[in-house]
Amino acid sequence: MDDEKNAKTGESLLIDILERQKKDLVVRFLKKHEEVEANRSFIDKIMSNLSDLIIVLSADLQIVQASKEFYKVLEVPEKDNGLSLKDITGRESLKLLTERLAGGEFHELETTLISRGGKPVPVIIRGTTYVTESGRILHMLVASDRRDFYDVMGRMREVQDQLIHSGRLASLGEMAAGIGHELTQPLNTVLLLARNCVKAMDNPVQNTAMIKENLVTIIERVNHSSSIIRSLKGFASKAKEEAVPVRINVIILDVLSFLDAQLLLSDIAVDLALAEKDYWVLGHEVRIEQVLLNLIQNAIQAMAETRNPVLRITTFRHARVDPESLQPKAYVGISVSDNGDGIDPAIQNKIFDPFFTTREVGSGMGLGLSIVERIVRGFGGQIKVDSIPHNGTTFTVYLPEYEKEESSPT
């Protein structure tokens, strides 16, 4: 009996111990589950508040998890399961991302994602690969939406175009006296010859030769005036064309022809030292004209009190270090020199700042050289100034040389 009783007591204690262990196991499981859920909730809250697009991918590039911003930006329903990387990228982007992920961690990859509606979303992506304790491979992508950045850049370009156009119109205003002189001369000639023709009509047979000569001259003067007006219209128009190969020497001669009357009225001698080779650069003809026009007009104003003013323009080829690649590169140099008052060394580092001017109030906005520098930098070029007080100033523009391809013999 005692043995049987002891056996039952032992069995009861064993059951008791097992029950307690079972309860402890359940409690520990529940606590662990709560911790996991809390961690998941914490991670979800973090991901929902991030402005970046977070994407977690499996080894076969299926989307395992993503942030709320991902679903919002790419217009994908959060319950949409089974998405893969190829569903949100184009062919080239998918190839590029796959190659980068295969190489491990990468930074600052600029590419494009595609929304559910087919809209391109420009992004910069950083990526890394993580292997879990169980051996599972996960890729994480962090993408920054660049749409706002490109919108701002687009608006800045529009504002810059407006400033450049305003600078062109301001330059036209400063040239008004020269333009008026240039147009007045042919108009006076036309008026005089027309009056002579009216008088000659009293005896047209006798004066036929003179009438014909006068009419030919009138046609020439009208054509000359028309060419001036066409130049004005072209100069005042906004430049929207793509960058094309242009000839520097030709542009310089066109600008000097345009300013001929202003140079004549200012009694300025022009010393041209253009290279024999016809150098080419890649740019907008109208904007390069504006650069030269601003520099030449500044030179004209600087020589207002000079007794024997001389404007000197030279072109040359020069090897300089490209600031971006830090490699030697061939540039075309254009120097515009005057023998005017020069620039005070104390302000030479400010002359390219917007709205900086040494002129009297109301005679200039101080945008000319600022616009010149923007145009030159926009073409991948550089500009520098050398000036000695009371001994003149030289502005030198360096533009990357365009090597024109020789046509192959047929």
C-alpha cells in the first residue's frame, strides 16, 4: 500500500512540475511575442515617419517590407503583396540596381523609379545587403525622392533665363545712342535722295541716270537699316536653342559690327589680334554674344576719361586644368582689354557678385558681370580678371574647345 501511495504521490508531483513548466513556457512565449510585436510596432512607426522610401528585398528581389512613403510616392496599395523590384523600375534601372546589389553596399546611385500610374520618380538610392542568423539574405534600399529638387532647379533655370534676357535688354538701352546714330545716317541719306528724285522728275528723261543711281542707293540704305533692326530683334529675343558648335572669331566680328557706331561715337580705336585658326566652342551663339557685348561695353565705359582709348581683343588656344576632372583640357581663350582706369584691388573679388556695381545709383543694376560669369560657367568655362589701377583691365574668358570632326573623303 505504501509503495502504491508513494507512486501516486510521485506521479502527482511530476504532473505538477510539468504543468508549472508548461505555464512558464506559455508565459515566456507570450512575453516574447509581446516584445516582438512591440519591436515591430516601433519599427513600423519609425518607417512611417521617414521621408525616404525604405525598401526591403529578398534574395530574389521580391519586396518583403516597405515604408509608408514608398506606397504613397509610388501610388501602390499597402496591401498589394507580391511586388518585386522589376515592378517599380524600368529595364535600365533594374539592371543597374541588380549589378550594384550584387556588389554589396553602394552609395548615391541616381536613377528613376516608376509609379503604379507610370510616372517617373527621380531618386538617389543607397543600398546594403544583410544576412540573418538563419542565413536569409535581405537587401535594403533607401531612396530619396528628388522631384522637389528638380522642380526647384527648373524654376531657378527659368529665373536665370529671365535675368539673362533682362541683361540683354539693359544692354540695348545702353546702346541706344549708337543705334540711333546708326539708323539716322541711312534715313537722312534716303530722305535727301528721295527729295532729289522728286525734283528730277520735272525732267525725267534728262535725269534718268541720276534717278536710277539715287534709287539704287536708297535700296542699299534701306537694306542696311533692315539688317540693323534684324540684329536688334535677334539680340533682344530669348535664346532657347540647344548648344551647338560656334565659331568664336565670327561672333567677335559680328559683335564689333553691332557696336561699330558706339565705338565711333566714343572715339575708341580697336586693336584685333584674332588667331589665324578659326576656333570652335560648343555653346549658344546669342549668349556668347552677350558675354562679349557686356565685356566690351564695360571696357568702353572704363575708358570714358581716357585720352587715347584703345580696345584690344585677342583669341588663343590654351591648356588649363578642368576644375571637375582635374585633367588638362584644351580651352579657347578670349581676352578683352582696355587702357582705362582699372579696378580697385579691394573690390576685384566682388565684381562678379549679383547687384554689385560701382556706377551711380540708377545707372546700372550690377547684374552684367554676374550674368557673364553664369553664362561662362554654364558652358563649362572660366573667367578671370587682371587689372592695375590707372593702367587698364583685361577680362579673359576660357571656353572648352570643340574639336570639329573632319569629314572623311569620299
